[in-house]
Amino acid sequence: MANQRLLIVDDEPLARQRLRDLVGDVGGYDVAGEAANGVEALRLLQDAAVDIVLVDIRMPVMDGIELAQHLRGLPQPPKLIFTTAYDHYAVQAFELNAIDYLLKPIRSERLAAALAKARPLQQMQSQALQSLQQTHDHLSIQERGKVLLIALADVLYFRAELKYVTVRTRDKSYLLETSLNQLEQTYAAQFVRIHRNALVARTAISGFEKQRVTEGEEAGETVWVVLIKGVADTLVVSRRHQHVIKAA
């Protein structure tokens, strides 16, 4: 039977080496790669299948909690074990929701036990993670069987279209399968509702002007629109949300 493949994710090189050594002591597992943060880990996982991810909780760029959320978008999510030096409240939450964790300094027998009972991240466990981190710095977009990371700071607006939401950046548009209401609740600090079908990044608004609409449900009307920095797109401001103009 082939050894299971592990990915080690920790921003400290010495911690990664320590885990690599411990995995060798336990036996039965191969370290397939290492990453210093969640972004690096997801890039590696696009091309290399692994069975288990050992991930630190506190890391720069993307921490372990956000990484765990994005892992659910992979076609075959790996099993997950958290490592931490001091996040005692988070450790308690993971334990209550049956998520394995290792408290640093890690002992080989404790690692062996965690590896033996590691299991895939389930929906209930993911919801527990959401209670620990309400917002993310990245969106994960599923495209052609892969997960693309889109920095939230690059998103100009969200627009609802049927069962998908268009995510617009300066360079490209993506489709995200979620609800606009969920995005509004999650990113209320960064985005403002201007229409029942649109949220705009507060930092992407360059101004407002009146235009005559030629298509859509407001066709033929003269309405207020939002001007978006860096692109020619304009978005209609509904009457219900014109307080946004006054607040600008």
C-alpha cells in the first residue's frame, strides 16, 4: 500500500523542518511539498494531489483558517490537521467540531495519533471555521476543475446574474456560485449595495452621473449610475439606494 502524501504549510522554515523530521519518524507518509502560507499551498495543490495538509493557523498573506475554507473548493479536498503555538480559543473550537490539531511543540506520538484519525473537512466543520474568521482576503473561484484565488482588493464589483454572481476585476470577470446577500453580509466593510443586483467596492467608486439607460429593466429611463475606476463599466443606482450618492 502506497504511503499517504502530506503537504506542510507553515511560515517558519524551522517549524516545517521539524514537521518533516517528525513525519519521517512516524513512517508511512511522504512529504510531497512545503508552503509558507495558504496562497502558496493552494498553488501547489492545483497540480499535486495530497492526502493530508498540516497547516499552521497564524501565517501572513493567507492564514490556515482561510486556507481551510478555500480547500473545500478543490475537486477532492485533502484531509486537514491544524498546528498552533498559542491559539487556545481556536484550538478549543476545532476540538469541539472534531477538527484535528497539534499544539506546538509537536511530539511524534501526538502527530501519529492525529494522522491516524485525520479526515476530510466537512460542511459542519467549515461553518465552525467561518465563526472564527468572518472575512477573507481572497475569493476562491472554481474554473476548469481548479481553484483560482482572486484578491478581494482587486474586485471592483459583484453583480448578480441568474444563479451566479459576476466578480469583476480590472482585467477580467469571473463567475462565483453564491448569493449577493451572503457577499454583502461578509464584506459589508468593503462593498456597498447600489442595486438589488449589485455591490460595488467603496474604493472603486470614482463618481456618479445621470445617464439614459438603453437596455435592461430601466431601459428608457434616465438614472444615476456609478462610475468605476479603471474600467468603462457603469452600474445603475436604484432609487432605493440613492442614499449612497448623498453619502459620497
